Amino acid sequence: MMIDDQLFSGKSTAELSRDLLGHELSYQTPAGILAGIIVEAEAYLGAKDSAAHAYKGRRTPANEALYGPPGTIYIYTLRGHHMLDIATQAQDQPEGILIRGLEPTQGQELMLKNRPQKNFNLTNGPGKLTQALGITSKELNLLLLSQSPLTISAQRIKEPAEIAATARINVSSRGDWTDKPLRFCVAHNPYVSQMRKSGMDLTNYGWQV
């Protein structure tokens, strides 16, 4: 069963970011299904959030997807890489979640063809995971999850043993929101971006057993 777009409503974007950890993100491509469990997600809280694309109500053709209904896919580029974001709140309330890390579950051979990198470097970052999935354009931008080849499981596939909340990564210093703890991850999972080797759980990957 895949997640319904409306399940993104009813909770704060920060809560939804935490809740997405452990869900499986799947992408149906002509070559096959590529999928991974979400291990890192970052919340952006719209007009009040100085680090968000919609800060102070900024609205352009580039960020229009953020203003869509919950479950709208927002693809944007950063330093030449495509980023995958999902709108979370009611239409015209531009909040979203950036998917930052995936633990591969299906289609690893295809992922390696798309991004020939070893071990955790395959999908341990927002630009890395989109490259591995083969999301290299804005073709999915503005689509609802329910109307796209990209889906998220309705339930957690795995339960995190611990969830960590930290400041967001690689965000320009913009006001009081830069360092707020709105980046959520499965603690000690090696597919979390910038996870030091000394902090990795290489036995259970940070999941409950």
C-alpha cells in the first residue's frame, strides 16, 4: 500500500519529517523499480523560515510546487544536482521536506549504473540519491505522488532505534532559522549524509531488531 497524498496533512512539517524515516521511497522506471528506505529528511517551514525557498512568501515558477497540495513533488537544482522535496501542507502553505538519505532496498544494480559509487556513497546525500534513482530532470516537478511513478510506502518498513534531530546541512546563514534542529535522521545509519565512520552502526544500521 502506498501513501496517500492527504496523509501528508494534519501534522506539522517537522513531525512529518520524523515520521517519514523508515518508509520506503520507490521509483518505477522503464528499466525497473529503484527503491530505498528514507533515513534522513529535512523540514522547511515556508514563509517564516529564513532558510526556505518560500521565505517571506516568495513565489516564482521555480518554487510553485511548494504551493501545491500536500504530496506535490518539488524538484529543484542546487550546484548542478537535482533535489527531491515533497510539499506537506495545504495548498498555498509552502512547506516541504527535502529527502536527504536513502538506504537502498531494490534496484541496486541500476543505481550503480546511474551513479557508479561504492558503498554508502551511493545514496548518502540529496543530490546523490536522485542521481542513483535516475532523477536527472524536473520531469516529476509539480506532480502529486499519487499521479507519479514515485511513491512512498504507507507504513514504516523498518523502525529506527533512535532518531536524531540536528541543524540543517549546507544551508546558507540566513537569520535565526539556519541552525534550528529541523534535520531528522536514523541515528548511526551509514547512509545518512556526512555520517562519520566512527559514528556508523555497521551491524543494524540504526534500526530496531
